[in-house]
Amino acid sequence: MNGLLGVVLPIFGVMALGALAVKLRVLNQGGVHGLVLFVFNFAIPLLLFRTLAVTELPEDIRWSFLLSFYVGSFAVFAVGMAAGKAFFRRDLADQAIFGMGAGFSNTVLMGIPILFTVFGPEATLPTLLIIAFHGPLLMSLTVILILAGRGGGVSMGRMARTIGLDLVRNPIIVGLLLGVAVNLGGVELPGPVDTMADMVGAAAVPCALFALGASLAGYPLIGDVPSALTLSFLKVLVHPILVWILAVPVLGLEGIWVPVTVVMAAMPSGINVYLFATRYDAAPAVAARTVLLSTVASLVTIPVVLYLFR
């Protein structure tokens, strides 16, 4: 347990430094925004690009681990939507954000740092496979539901165009696709390109954690607490338990595939939940507090999950 704490505490410590920098006004909101843009647009995409470009893809990929993760994610997404409708009387657009808050994991700013740090290179491929489908599937579903709930006049063509543009403009998706293309094409990265990608990618993990802590420091905690508590409970407890049931008793997964998919499900709600809620003006207050509360709860739940996997 002491060894695990020695790995996990520095991760959350970097997040705490980011929050402290904002609270002490060493870093203002403009600086936080710039750091988040650097992480999302450069550091993480280059980390994913280089990792996928140089990683030797194994022949035996247990694709069923994706089934366990995404069946669990969509199930919790549906429960979150149902809670939004039945208990909190929200419209369809708000329900979509409720579902996203319950089922959309923080795969990038927390998932990558924690899984890469705790499990090492062995976790690289399963982690990146989850990330490759995570945004396109869950974000696309959320956009479809929001547009459908905003007045019935949205055509399928407009929906497809909106979703397509969101994906094409997402640097993380672009980094993943380029990395896969370079790998499958047998292209060797030129020395300067490889070094540059390695240098920027090396900053991804600490900057992502620092940026997440700094971002969360600006989220208010008061108001909409029952909704946020409900979604946080679904996210950090129900989601990983359901994914474990699907992965182990149902599908019989073994090896690194199990801890990666369960730990990724145990991640708190991703910051994109708040970004989507703000962009489409759908339950932004609930989204902000869900991201904050689930992240605070994960300070306890993630170490417990990691300990159970030794």
C-alpha cells in the first residue's frame, strides 16, 4: 500500500499545486485557459502520436475489453439520463449532459497520467484504444441528443456535419489517427520530428494534472448538489463496478486489459462534460459541480481500485 501511495499521491499532489496556484492568484484564468489549450492541442496529441507511431502493436488484442468498457459506459449514460428525467425533471438536452456526466471518463487529463505512471508501458495500448473510441462515441451521442432536444428541426445532415466537424477539429483524435497511420504504414519518424514530439509529449502528464487542478479550482461547489452527487456516485462507483462485472465474470478477461478498463471507468467525469454543457447551454452548473465532486471523490476511490488490483 505504501508503494501505491508513493505513486498516487504525487499525481494528486500536482493537481493540488494547480488548484493552489489559482487560489493564491499566481495563475489567473487566462493562464489556466492557455495551459489547457497547450495540453489539449499540443502536448497530449503529440504524446499519443509518438506513442502509437513507435509502439509495436501486438497480434493478440483482446477487443472484448472495449466491449466491457463501452457497454458499461452506455449503460451508466442511460441511467444518468433517466435520473435527469425522473428525479430532476430536465429536458432532453439537459438529460444528455446528465448522461455524459455519469458515463464520460476523464481519460486524458487523469487517465493517461495515472495508468501510464502506475502500470507503465504495458498499459499503453489498451489505454490508447479506449481513448481512440471514447470521444467519437460518447461525444457524438451527446451532440445528437442535445440537437434532437433543441427543437426537432435539426436534420440528420446537420447533425452529421456538426459531429464530423467536432471530431475533425479535435487534436487528440487527429494525433491518434496520425500515429496509427504512421505505425501501420511502417514509416520511421525522422530524428528531429521524433525528438520534438518526445520533448513536448514529456510535458503532457505533469501539465495535464496541473491544468486539471487549476481548472477545478474555479468551479463553484454550491447549488445543484443533489444532481451532482447523483451523477458522481454513478461515475466513480457504479461505472467501474459494472465494467468489472462485464469484463471478468461475463467476458472472462485477464491480464492488463482488466485493470486498465476498470481503472479508466473509475476516473471522474471528464472536463469535456463541462465544456459541452457550456457550449450548448445545457445544465452547465450541474456539469461543473459533477466534474468537481467526482474528482474530489476519486481521490479516495481511485487508490482503492488500484490497491484491489495490487
